[in-house]
Amino acid sequence: MALFRKRKKAKKPAWILRLLARFGYHPGRVMSEILEWVEVLVVAGVLAALIMTFVTVRMHVPTRSMVPTIEVGDSFFVDRVSYYFRDPAPGDIVVFRHTDALKIESIEDGSLADRLGLRAGDRIKQINNIPVADGETAMIESIEDGTSLVMIFDRKENGNWVRYRAVLGPKPDGAEDLDELGISASAMRTRYVKRLIAVGGDTVQIRDDSVYVNDVPLDGERFDREYSIDPGTMRYAVEPTTIPEGHYFVLGDNTHDSLDSRYWGFVEEADFIGEPYIRVWPFSRFGSMIGD
């Protein structure tokens, strides 16, 4: 009985080699291997970029704002897909983009800001207790003409950020933005992680160490916290605050050490990134974050 060995199918050259062959270039064996590895690395890089852009992103928390749910230095992956198919719900831990400061790009020579010693690289945090999250125009436009402008800003000195307070003087008549104060600035946006408390249309208030949404206290393990409020420094939820449609109210689990919606207001729906789903560092806390 004759035995027939099945003929192996010839391996196709890498896509990049086939493309080069179309232009009449036929590299030698060593160069072909190098080009094949280049193709593998390029494909891997493109796939990684797509995954990090549309599927998941890794982040860590450098502050105590979410203790004990998320400790300082915890690193985790964020699911960017779920919120394409469902709306965020109160109790979810959410990751979103937030305008944290306005970076001064340049100062107009001879302007008020120049005479006060402000300089490029300084980071504006608020003006007259209005945080930068409200937007540059809102920070200036909402203040009455002639009102003394007080700016809080950070400056890097000897490798550390130092906070300063500067009295800019009376607001010029009709001024609507920082340009009219001699300041050119750009928004600095960063990723925040907080607990979603209330959605558009809800009314939220913090009193008696609890959060009330539509005058009903939140209960359950996710809201088993001591929520703080300070009428002197916080603008929202001190009194009943209604959330605009398309926006959300968020708090850190550790409200004694958290900059959140109590200070700067609401998160726009478009700024949501996703929900943490797995903690990968430290290894002692490795595991799912779904349901935290």
C-alpha cells in the first residue's frame, strides 16, 4: 500500500514583504526577518493603542479621596465599554475627565497680571472662590464689574508646588475672560475617580453626615460613609442642589480629604470615561472592583 505524505502548505510571506514585492524590492533573508518583526511590532502597537483608546485604560490614585475603597497608590484598569450600553447609576465608582487648573501660557507685558508677578507656568486654581472647573469665562463673567479679584494659583519652586494668593484688583468693566487681565491660559485636564451620587434632575444635599437625594438618605454599603460639608468653602449640596440634565454629582468616599462636586459642581456626561473593574496593584489587593 503506497503511503502519501500530505504536502505542507507554503507559508505566505509577511504582508510587508508582499507589499514591497509589488514595488519590485526583494530583501535578503536577514532583512526579511527584520521586516517581519517590524510588522509584528507595528500591529501589536496599533492593537494596544486601539484597546487603550476604546476598551480599557490603566490609572492609579495618588490621593486619599477614595479611601477605604481605593487606597493611595492603587492601580487598576478602567472599563471604557460598559457606558456605551448603559447609563451610569448612583453608587458606581466612575472615572472622568476634569479640568484641574488653567496653565498660564503667557503674560502680557505691562498688564495687571505682569505687575503682580504672575508668570508662565503658574497654574490658576480659582478666582474669587470660583473653581476653574466652571470654565474660564464663567470665572470672570459671573463676577460683578469693579469687584476685587482674588486669584489662587500654584507655582513650582525647587521641585515642589507652592500655593499662592494674589489680589488682582478691581475687575475691569465688561471683562469676560482672562485675556482681558493680560493672561493667556490653557485648560489642564486630568482623570478623577469618585463615587456617583446623583444624576440629572435629582436634588442633593448633605446634612447630619449623610447624603440626601430627593430628600431621601442614601443607604447601603456603598454609601456607608461619614459625609462632611463646610458652608465656608463648599458651594454645592450645602443647601438642596438640583443637578442639571446631562450632568452628575460625584463625591469621594473619604469626603474629609476629597476635592469633588461639593467644591466645583457637576460632571458632564461627555466627560465620563468608564468604571474601574480590576485592581492590579498592589498584589495584596489584586482582584475585581465590580460592586465595590
